[in-house]
Amino acid sequence: MAILVWITLTVKDGNCNQVLELLDSPEGNDFTASQEGCERLERSVEHANPNQILLTELWSSKEDWDAYFEMQQAVRDNNDFNRQLMELIEENGIEIKFSEVNKSKRSNVPEHVQRILDNDKDYKHFLVVHAYVSDEARKEMLTPPEKRDPPQSRRTEREWAQENAKRKNATVIQHWVTNEDFLYCHWLAKSEQDVYRTLEETGMEGRLINSMAHEAHWYETAFRNSAKITPNLPENGYNW
């Protein structure tokens, strides 16, 4: 179960800026945000009382936070962070509270998108290159819906995502269509064969397009807003 950690620091008068500088140092919040299980970290200053600083942390589990908290005590004793902080805050000036978070209700994104945000290890990322089998196939795929026979309604991006979410073993999460003879898709799947199997089930493979899937061993995205250390590089420095 994910947790929110609420840490309130009560600062001695006149020391707020010094504490903020300390928290913004590499040994402060950056260090915390880089730890396994830390998904988000924000700091704020209470508007009515500038001597109170609030740190809000989202962690994947209480176990992750406990492991971090025990480890950071020794690290920050050694680099002098703890001594500097304790001199700037009131006695007993640290209050820590916890609350549970139901991650499935954090947002209304489709299930397969949530799997990306959660970095689900059961799924792999694939870059799939699709080539139109003919000019007729290209025209069938790219003709505006209202100009087809019979005319159809245009779908929203959300409807497209929700339809893809129904496919459990392989699903498209992004695609790019150019003026060239190829289109490119980002798939999330359990295996390469699941990508091809899903394309065949939709009636596209061999009729409209021919596809080649490449597993992406190194995948990073700004959408995750993650502080986890990446990438997963090959041990031999050449390939996976």
C-alpha cells in the first residue's frame, strides 16, 4: 500500500531560509527523492507561519520508507546534514505523520497507462514499426471517418485509450503517423509474440500492415516524473 508521509519542521526564528537551503542541497531532498520507493517529494512553507516547513512525500510502501529512514540517519550523521538541521530547528521540532493512499484512485488514467506509471515489471516496452501493405491499405487507414462508406464518427483520444485498455497482454499506448510509408507505435506487452498476436486478432496484420517489433531495454519517460536512477545499461556496454 502506498503512503503519504507528512513531515513538519518547526524552525527557530530567522532560520527559515537557511533550512530551505539545506533541504535544497544534494544531501537533502534530492537525496530522499533518489531513493527506491520515493515517487514524489514536495516542500512548502506555511503561509500564516513561515517558521513551519512541510515536506510531503509519496512512497510506494511503508517498508520502503522505513528502509530509507534507517539508512539516511547514518548517511546524514556522516555528512553533517543532521547536525546542521538540528541547530536550526526547535527542540522536538520534527513531526512525522503517515496516511495510506489508494493508488488506483489517484487518477482516471486507463489501466494500461497506470501500469506504465507504476513501472510494472510484468510488462515490457516495444517500439513497433508498421509498413502499409499497399497504397489502398494506407488510404483505408487514413481516410477521415466522415468520408468513409458508411460515414463514421470521430473518436476522442480517451476513447482510443479506453479501447486499448481492454487488451490485457499487449496494448498500444502511443503512436506516430507520418507522410512516409511507415507508422510507429509504442506497445506495452508481456512478450513480442503478444504484440503480433494482438495485431492478428484485430485483423490488421497482413491485411493493412506488416509489423516488426523491437523490445526497448532502455525506456525513460518524462510522464512518470520519477526520481529513480536509470537507465538499465547492458553489462557488456554493447547490447542486452
